Amino acid sequence: MTRILLVDDQSLVRVGFRTILESEPGFEVVGEAADGQVAVEQASALQPDVICMDVQMPVMDGLEATRRICSGGHHAAVMILTTFDRDDFLYDALDAGASGFLLKTAEPEQLIEAVHALARGDALLSPEVTRRVIERYARPGAGAGRPGPDAAPAAPAALEGLTEREREVLLLLARGASNAEMAAELFLGEATIKTHVSNVLMKLGVRDRIHAVIWAYEHGVVTPAG
């Protein structure tokens, strides 16, 4: 059972999301919150697997709530759901630790698939959004999430902890390869690929695949040219 927390200051929106999500077998909406502060409290109390988070809310906005939840050791994956297709929301959400970004104009089926993706440990960004993310983080000097001079030694140290196979998986992740594509490229089973991906995330200290991609571009492991 995938446990879901809904966070939005509009009750009608929460009702709509609940109706859509609870129509899917295996989904359970365990709580709702109308502002970010309550969301932080509910994340601790309810231990959801996925949090659907609005951005603009009273008391505490969704970006700050996401930052507190993700830095607080919660296992929940946060998906930002917003009306506004704004780059600053997208980048700030990823810097805060969000694993997904979806517009409220999405179809119900897209919302369901997004929650499935986050529940199984994947990140969810459309190809267009992924390109914007890579361009932003790969650009020299760009992004608040880029490491400063004191952070430079972290990349070699972390890379040294990866096996040769895990480095290959990281490179393929950074190029946007799916598990199936990596399995075909490396002549391995998908279950083995999943294990390698999990090991890469753990050793790099990142939450999910998209943050592994960001890490790889930030630290020069790959470049936009490949």
C-alpha cells in the first residue's frame, strides 16, 4: 500500500486529488494539510511514502516545507504540484529535495503514474523539464546547488567509492537511460540494474535518479556534450 499525504491550501483541490488517487488500487490517502507547517508535522506523524505538495500556501510555502521534510530524514518522496510552470519553482524544488514536478493541468492518469513512479523510488520529470534542469545545472557557475571551492574534493572521493559497473550506471543515468535501456547496454538483468542504481544513490548521498543526474553534471562527471 502506497501511503499518500496531500498538501494544498484549497480544499476542493485536495478533494479532487483524493478522489483520483483513491480510485487506484494500492493507494491510500493517509492525511491532508492546508499549509506547509502542518505538512511537516504530518510527515513526521503519518510517515507517508509520497507527498503531493503545492507551492504557494499560507504559514509556510511548499518549497520550505519540502526542504524541512527532505532534510529531516523522512523517507517520503515529495512531488511538487503547481499551477505555475516557472523555472524558479522547478529549480528551488529540486534544490529542496523534491523528486517530482507536475503541473495541475496534468491528466488524472499522469498524476497516478507520477505517484507510482515516486513510490518505487524513481524521479518524475517530463523530458522537456529534464532538459531544462540539465542545461541549468551543467552551465558553468549556474545554480544555487553548485558546489563551491571547498566542495570540489567531494566528487573524486565519492567517485572512488563507486565500482566500475556503478560508474557506468551513473554515466547512463546522466544520459537519461531507463533501467531497461541500461540493462540492454550493459547486458545485465533489470533487477541487477536496480541494485546498481540503489548503490549509486546511496554512495553519492542523493535521494533519487534526477538528483544523481544533477550531481553528475555539477561535478563534471559528464558534460552537456556527453
